[in-house]
Amino acid sequence: MKCLLVPLLALVFCFATCTKEKNFSGELSPIEGTHSRPGLGDNPGLPTGTDWVLPAKISVVARPYHAFNSDLSKLYGSANTFYTDISFVNDSTIPITVRIPSGLTFVQFVHHRMQYGISPVEVIVTVPPAEGGPGPGRDTTTIYLGLACLNEKWAFPWEDYATEDVTGYPLNKGFYQPHKVTDDPNLLDLLLYLGGKPGLRLMNHYNPHEQYLPEYEPPQWKRIYERIQEMIWKITEGEGITSEEISSFHKELDQYN
């Protein structure tokens, strides 16, 4: 009987241990906070990373006096703490697909301690050919890309200096330039959770000044974007994201598949 009991107990122990290991391996790993990296959090300098390589015949041009177009078909991205305008010129004779990569950062050189931005997801834009030869100003394609912020304690671009046509929108035209695709491993880990979520595509505008009203409550559709921003700041401000927090966030994202 003892001979049978020992293997049986060993089998029970093995089953319990294996089950525990399986549950543990199913948990999502925490994401560390980022410390002392340029341009992230309260750190000076510009974000580091790799270059964004544009397709041949495509250029990004400045168009600061172009009037804002609130048509939602021109709004791209899966974050909306603020928008940036991007203007493309296609000097070929055919439409060209431009991929704005996940993790592309945006910087400005106008004001000290004003937010830098990041595109959390890849965005695909079809740019039609320009007519009348190369260069800006003719058939320029301008889009508005929703970004998350990388610096919680810095000013938002829509708080001051906005032109009349963007009053009531989270945009300040002509401020931002595409910079580097982030190489921060913690941000890259987080952005993996946001890929392949077509339901996150921006479908609404909002007035950023309303959030300062005493009775303000964010609309339901906007709350996921606030959560995305919250997760990014947990990394850039150095706190990091716990296993429980990233698991909860991952479940919230399921409805946007």
C-alpha cells in the first residue's frame, strides 16, 4: 500500500505544481519605468531612436497657414491627447502608401517644456500624386495625427498660441516635426499591446478645454485614450506598470479587436 501511496502523492504534487506554473506563465510581465532617457518624462534633450525613412518621391513639408479641416476622414491614429498636422507631397505620378510607424516621436522647437508626442500605432496614409511638378504648395496632402504625450509635467500645445480655426480642438498647427522611432524598450513593450486594434481608430473630436470645467466627465468613447495616455506616463515618468495593471489594460483592449 505504501508503495502505491508514494507515487500517488508524487503525482498529485506534480499536478498541483504544474498547474501553478501554468497559471504563473499566463500572467503578463510587468513593464519597467524608464529613467534618465533624453526627452522622456522630465528629462531634457530629444527622444532617441531610429530614423523614419519615407518612400521615394514623398516629402514632408511645412504648411503652418493651411486652415484646419475637421473632417474626420483626415484624422488618424489611436491616441488623442493632442493632434499634430503632417503635410505630404508626392512627386510621382501614382498614389504612394506612407507608413507612419508605431513609436514615431514628434518634437517641437518653439517653446521650452512643451510636450513631445508619440504615435502608439502604425498609421497608413495614401498620398495622391501632386500636379504641376515637385515641391510644396500644390496638391499637398495634410492629415491630423492623434498623439500621446511623453512628458506629463510639460505644457500641452493647445493651451496657448492656438489660431482661431483650431479653437476647441487639441491642436496647434505647425508646431511639431516627425523625429525618431523610439528605441526605448519599455515603451516598445507597451505599444505591442495596441497593435491590431482597429476599433481604436479615432472617430471623434473633442474640446480639450472642457476637461477643466468642475462638472466635466469624459465621454465613454474617450476613456480608452485616457487609459493609453496613463499607461505611457507610467513608463516615461519612471513608475512602470505592474503585472496586474498591464493584465487589466490588456483585457480592456479586447473590445477594440
